[in-house]
Amino acid sequence: MSVIGGEVLVLSKDFCPAYITTLQSAVNYLFLRKAKIFVENYGFLDFEEWVEMSEFIIEMHRDEGEEIPYIQGVSRRLIKPFVIVLTNGVFEGEKKLSFSKKLLIIRDENTCQYCGKKLSKNTRSIDHVIPKSRGGKTVWTNVVLCCKKCNMKKGGRTPEEAGMKLLKKPKVPTIIEILLKYIEGREEKRYWELFLKRPF
């Protein structure tokens, strides 16, 4: 099955998850010999091995009744990268992520942290546990996802003052925690889980 998009997990030289990138960027890394590609059952292949072996591996899987995603080039097919490892750069410890609304939605699983309801774009809101009017900052440990109804009910009070309880204490997520939630139900899960669930 020919593909033209998608996301790729980038591992540091010591095989720790570092970040995700676009398919185009991953292919550039491979072409420039800045990374190797992970191919299931074959391990990590450099650029030349990837080019030479892709057609053979694609056809072998097809003979076994399994279609694997590939990129259709001008003269050949190349296995789609799902995971690449950088040839330089060591990742030191679990990376802490800068706060963003997109990552907050993933961390809190698009669920109101007060009533537990799943949220839509129209019902979604962000609450500062310690209100901004009292000096509360927009940081991971003070911000949660909630529905507009709960946000209105809480108002400019703390949860205790409003008689409300958080489902879980907000904390700073790691890239591994975010990615494990992010890949649920996605094509990448089969490949990324191998590196996200191993002990570091």
C-alpha cells in the first residue's frame, strides 16, 4: 500500500524515544545518512541497505499475504519508515515536555478532570487549579483539561473551595507517557510500542 504521509518516531543514538517527525523529514535524515531505519525482523538498516532490501521485503510480505506500507519512488518502492534512530546524539534521561494545549489534550485523554466526561472541541476548556487571579501559572502541574460546565462551576476558586475533586493530580508528562497515549488506535502503534514499553 503506497503512502505519502504519516509520522515517524525518532530515537536518539542510545535508542531512547526523543521526538516525532514527519515522513518527509525522516526520509531526509535517512538520505543524508543522519539516521537508520527500523525494519521489523531486520533491525536497523542504513540508507543503502534500506534502498537495496525494500523491494525484496515488500514482495516477501506480499507473498505471505501481508501488505506493508511503502513509499512509491520514481523507479522503486521503499519501506515506509515508522521508527528511525539518529546516528549522532545521546538522549539523557526522560525528556520533559514544554506545556502546550495539544499535549495537554493527550495527557488528560481528552477527558474532563472533574466530571470524567469525554470532550469535544466545543465542550473543551482549560482550568487553572490555582486560579490565574491568585497567581496560578500556566504550567503542567497547575493546568487540567475540563468541560466548560465544570469550569464555570469552579470559577475563580480552588477545587476545594468549589467542593470539586480532581480525578488525578496534574503532573509533568514525559515524552514516553504522551506517545503511549497518542498512538492508541493508530497505525504506528505496532512499531512504536517496541521502543516505548521497554525499560530504559
